Amino acid sequence: MIRKTLLHAILVAMLVFAVAGCGGSKESENPTTGEQVKETFSWSCSGQYRPFNYYDEGNNLTGFDVEIGKALAEKMGLEPTPVTAPWDSLINGLQAKRYDAILGSMTITEDRKQQVDFSDPYYVSGGQLFVYKESGIKSVADLKKDTKIGVLTTSTYDEEARKYSQNIINYSSDETALRDLDAGRLQAVITDRFVGKLAIDETGLKNIEMVGDLLFVEEIGIAFRQEDDTLREKVNNALKEIKQDGTYLEISKKYFDQDISK
């Protein structure tokens, strides 16, 4: 009888611990201090893509992407942890589990879907042609096979530029390409319309002009490891919430004076 009672007590205790372990607690205990430590939502970006993700004068990582990430983390009850890495290493870093997601203005493409899964789009933008004012280029029709075009490496802009020219110069950041364009070292740059426009309006690049309409429209998503369906769904739900409660619009208007979700 005693054995049965003891066995029953052990089974009950095991059940209690099992249920507690399945509760999805967002806090864990620091084994050293005993304090409750909040779980994190970590994401990566290049940190070189103003106004979406960049370092300000105080060396703080900021921008539209960063603020959206923080808002999503808050909705999920997690501590936001943004980090930076070179653009062309972001997917490898995600697959190596260095962070939970890529929230860094990554276009949703079929090729990338072979490596990662994407959230619902969190903004819509497009590729735009920017030219050196003295280049004589007035539209994409003026681009030749030897036109020197600068683009971000392994980007949708790189793919687009190769439709018009064989003289493509790859850069690790759009900002560097735009500075070279302003200095006359390039004849054109293809990049995001908001990125190029900000360079013209706010960063003192006076020798650049935007020409023509958007070359293409692209949807931007948050990338996850393909096995992380639960986190992806949580982020999608949080994204819906910040759109519904006005948080998204507030952040969007802060950087672009408009809603860029559509």
C-alpha cells in the first residue's frame, strides 16, 4: 500500500512538472542570481540600409525595420534583440541559429523561399533607377551594355541591373554605392526607392537624380528557418496587431510620412 501511495505521488509530481513545462513561459530563471530573465526575439539586418536599419550618430541601431521589430517583440512579450551582419551572410547566419529571424528589408523571392520561410509582407516598395546628373541617362532606355551600374550584392537590384548592362559593380551596402554615384564613379544605381530618395533629400548627395517609374514592385518579409513555423505564426499575429492598433502606421509615418504596408 505504501509503495502504491508513493508511486502515485511520484506520478502526480511528474505530471505537474510536465504541465508546467508545456506552459510556454516567457521567462526563465537566471541560475546565478535567481532573477527572472525575459526570453528574447533576436533578428539580424545589415545596419547599412538607411532609413530601414542603420546606426545613428550615437552609434545606436535604429530605423524602420528596428522599430517594427521592437513593436513585434513587445506584442509577443519578448525582449527585442537586434544584431547586424553583412548582407550576404544573413541567411547563413539564420540557418546557423545565430538569431531567430532576418528583419532587414529582405524581398520575398522564389529563390529565397528555397532556403527560408517568410512572414506576411510587412511593407511594399520597389526598385528605382538613380543616375549621376551628368550621365545623360533619362530612363532605362538609355542604359547600355557598358553602363556602369552599382548595386547591392546578391540583391533583387543586382538581378534587375543585369537586364540592362554587363558592367555591374557590386557593393556591400547601398549607401556606399550611392556615394560613389554622387562622386561620378558610377553612372547609375538601382536600389529601393525610399533609400535613394532619402540619400538625395537628407544626406547631401546633390549629384544624383531619380528617373522614370518603379522598375518593379517587391514585397518585403521577415525570414525564418523553415522549421520555425510556430515563431513565424506568432510574428504574423503580432504584425496584424500592430497594424490594427495604429503602431505600424505611427512608425511608418515617422520615417516616410505615409503607410508603406501597401
